[in-house]
Amino acid sequence: MKIEEKKNKNLDIEWKVVIPSSSINGKLNEKYSEISKNLKLPGFRPGKVPDNIIKKRFSKSVVSEVIDTVINENLQEAFIKKKIRPSVQPSVKIDNYEEGNDLTLNVSIQKMPDLKEIDLKKISIEKSNLQIRDEDIKNTLDDLAKRHERFIPLKTKRTAKNGDLVLFDYEGKIDDKAFDSGKGKDETVVLGSNKYIPGYEEQMVGLKVGEEKNIKVTFPNDYREKKLANKKAVFKLNIKDIQERVKNVPIDEQLAKELGEKNLDDLKKKIEEKIKADFQNLSSLKMRRQATELLLRATDFELPSKMVEEEINFLKSNAKDKKAKEIENLAKRRVKLGIIINSVSEVNKIVVEDADLTKAVVDEAKKYPGQEQKVVEFYKNNPAMMNNLRGIALEEKVMNFVVNSCKKTEKKCTIEELFKSDFLKEENSQISKNKKGEIK
């Protein structure tokens, strides 16, 4: 194979490549011979069909297959010899080829940038150590008490309102006919909880104990039982009991038992353990994000434009609410970080082993309770998706290595103070939203 370099500027390389016929003809003949052995044509014995007939019938598909193989093999050999790592699939255009002659083609390559080795020990990140206070446990107990649902019999007889716990029997009919799962006894619902289909609980408001009422509802389009979707139904309700929620649940032994603990001391211990576990996870997340930012700042290199283009197209299809400039910046960041991670993994010989990939699959499956086996089978049967997961596993392993290798300055803080970190803005914002939701 002859290579004439037409361009070599920054990351872009262009070649004019000539692959001699001697590298092609032998493979073509092997393929034709393989077809001849198995070909059955009227008037010819197996293996005795003339070459000119075989070529006339199969040359188009055979030449295409062989040329693809020859091009790939020769380019891979050239990349290894010249130590070139293409960032994306090279563009190959056949300039000239006739069977039996040399193959001429033009190849455009955009290579991966060469990174200087990063001295991770020079990168300093902050390691937060938990300073737990009695106040933190008290605040958690207060939140648990506020959210805890405890109901007591009505002090004064009245009709049901939102927030009440209602005990009732029901019997449903569609077109005056009973249906499976349409009947129940001693069911309970907290009015306003949206446990039942739209319109069901709303029509229970204003009912009193001992009252019967027929309510009309329509099963939603996405109802879990497909045969009931969009069907109109009438339910006959019999209200058997109404209880009201305790407004201020005291923090005591009863609360602890209702939350599944033996006593209040055990509940406090569980809370402390939860705070410690949450703190550890958040502290690790903060260190990882800080290390990521410092890695991005510490390295400066040209980004392969074609990789950025591919990432932009991917993000556009998955983040339609983002603006073009925002998508471009995010794409550049992701490409840059990916190149850094690959560089760190190569320099430090970090590879994804079977155990790492198994853990990645298990972690992904845990996101879908009750469907874990389906998720596992999905990845087993989809090599492309498994390869994506391999990339995620590599990133996880490399970033753990980076965090462990960085210099650390230790600082004591409370979990509340930890949340104020710039690297945990997303988590802090989510907590603020949840609190606003509780106030409403």
C-alpha cells in the first residue's frame, strides 16, 4: 500500500491511498472459489461452474465485500504503524477501481489529540468530614413528624373533606355489568392523595358515615388494565368510617413504633446512620465534581470538531428544551472530559473488567424495581447498549482513581453546610423544591 499525504494540519489528515491489485485479487479469487464449491446451477456439477459465469452473477456483491475488508485491514495497519488514533470513523472515498487493477482512494482522518500526562497529585480538592449535631437529628425528627400520617376518630360528626382517611366499600359497573376488580370491601383512601383514578376521590368529599352514593368516572387512557382504558363506569360507594389527621404528631415512642423502630432511641440512631451515609455520598459526589472541574481547567488541547458535531446532534435529539449555544458548550465539555478520561485510563492502565461491567448492569437494573431481570436481559441482548454501559463504567472507575490520587485538604462541616457547596447546587435546589411543595 502506498500513502501520499495531502494534508496534515492540527488534527486533520488527508491521504491519497493506492492499494495494489496483488492485495485484492487473492481475496477475490478465494471468495469466488468459496461460492463455486456450494453453487448449484442447472447443467453444471457442484464446483464445476465456470469462473466467468460466477463473476457475471456475483461480482458486484463479492467486489463490494472484499473491497470493504481490504480497505479496513490496510487502514488499520497504517493507523497502528503511524500511531494515529482516529477520533471518529474516517471518511473514505474510492477514487478509481476496476476488478483486477489497483484500488485508489481518498481518506480524510481527524485524529485524537495528544495529551500531556496529568500530574494528579498537584490537583487539590476539599474533603468534607461530618460534624453531626443534635440539632441535625432534631430537625430530621421534626420533618418526619410533619410528614407522618396518623388518623383519629372524628371528635365531632361531619362530612368528609380532603386530608381525611375514609373507610368504604365499593361496587363498580360498566354498562350496568359488573367487571373484574370492580368490587372491594373495607378499602381506605386519604382524600386528595390521588390514589384512585381522576374524579373518584373528589366525589367522596362531602359524604358522611353511613351514606351511599353512585359516582361516575372514566378510566384514563393509560390505565394499567388495558381493557378498562377510556371506559365509563359507575361506582356505588358505602361510607363506613371517617377519621381526621392528627395535625401535630408528637415526637415520642409511639411515633418511633409507627415508623417501624422499637423505641425513640433506635429511631435517633437510624437517623444518625442515615445522615452519615447521605453525607458520605454527597461528600464523594462533591469531590468528584470538583476534581472534574479542575481536570478540565488543567488541560488545554484542540477538540476534534467531528466528535463535537456528533455530540451536538446527540444532545439535540435528547435535550430539545436547551438553546443552541448551551448545547454546543455542553457538547464541548463532554467531549473534552471524555478525551481526558480515556487519556488517564491509558496512562494508568485502567480497564473495565467483568466485575465492573456486572456492577454497572446491576446498578442500572436497580433503577427499575420489579423489572431487574428484564433490564439485565436487555443489556445482554444489545451489544451497543452494553458498550455504552462499558463507557459509563470506565468513567466511574477513572474518576474514582482521580479522586483517590488528588491531594486533599480536610474540612469539618455539617450536612447543611455541605449542601451549600457550588458543586451540589442541583441537589440543594431539589431539596428547596421539595420543601416548597411541603409548605403548599
